[in-house]
Amino acid sequence: MTDPTAQAREQEQKQKQEQDRQREQDAIIASLTPVINGIAATFGSFCEVVIHDYRRPERSVVAIAGAVTGRRAGGAMSEIGMRMLARGDEATDEVNYLTRTAGGKIVKSSTMILRDSAGTVFGALCVNLDVTAVNQAHALIGELAGVASLAAVPATTFGNDIDSVVDAMVDAHQLRQNKSWADLDRAERLALFRSLDERGVFAVRRAVEQVAARFGISRASAYHYLGEARARSGADADPMNLPDGAAHP
């Protein structure tokens, strides 16, 4: 027979461990916050440095110095952050990659993962450099020298509103497939949900409902497709692991 007292002590110990972990993560973020102004000042007005807290995807930007992507403190993570979030503790640093903002800026970025002493990924320090002018100069010199231009840079949605980021990711998938939801067969629909899941879209609260509305399907259908996509990809499809703890229809 289980000892209620022992159970209570175990639960209390787990709560204390979780509180200690949260305090450690808060302390790491607090220690980095004064640093970002110095980094941004070193690189000048073309630099932006951001601290993300992945524990709250909808408002992950806890501190920002500089202005490249147009975000502010309290803003949402980008699709790059969602991808990191989806990888969990398996996420690794991504350095010197290029993206393009909706406004046409070419941004060279590095995302450095933040971990606590247990190795748990809980945030990131990101450095964004606006290299639009450098890219334009490179293209001009390349034309004069007869050298092929750089490959197209993928567009990335940066925004203060997580809903706009999710919408942009969903729309981009539909554009790449060049098909509406109604034109997709079942395998394509499952592949679409699996791809969005791998990119971290469903780590965001209410994302399933938002995606369902974007596709013009019911909330129950969206949860069903997500659950089946996870089951087929070998992911844990237990209903309690679906976003917001929702069950299959």
C-alpha cells in the first residue's frame, strides 16, 4: 500500500527541484541581459542582439538591443526559434546563417542555445546583423566581374505577434506545395502537419486552432491529423502530449 506521507514528500521534493531549476534559468537570463547592449554597441547600428526565453514562446523576447528585425521586448519568437523549441534538448547552436525579413533586409544571424546545469535548453542568445548593403555591394562587384550572384536567401518572419509568425509559416507551406488544403490527399495532409510540427508550430498555445482556421477545417480534425502524423513519424502520439492537453476527437 502506498504511503501518502511518502508521496507528499516526493511531490514536495519535485516542486522544490522545479523551483530551483526555474530560479537558475532566470539567473542565467538576468546575467546576460546587461551584456547585450555592449555587444550591439560594438557592432553598431546594423546589429541587434536578442535574449529569448523559450519557456514562453508567445512572448519569448525578454530583452533586445538594437533594431534590425523590428521586434521589441515581449515580442514573439521567429520560426527559427520555433525550430529550436521543437528540437528540445537536442537543439544546437546555429551560426552565420542568412535570412531575409518581410521588408527585404538580408540578415546574418547566429543563435546560441542557453542551457541550465542539467543541460535543459530553455532559451537562446541571438545576434542579427543587417548585411543588406554588403550583399548589394557583393552583387554589384559580382556583376562587374561576371560572377554568379548568391543563391536566394530564404525569407523569415520576425514579429511581435506569434499569430502572424504561425500564419506566415502555414502560408509558406501552402505556397511551396502550390495546392489548397482541399486539393491535398490524405498523405499530403499528414506530411504537412508533420512538417509544421517538426518546425515547432504546435509548441505555441492555440496553434492547432489557428492552423485549423487557416486551412478551413475543424479543431477536432486538426488534432486528429496532428496525432496521426506524430504516430506515423514515430513520435509519442499520446493525447496528453498534444498541444494544450487536447485529446483525439
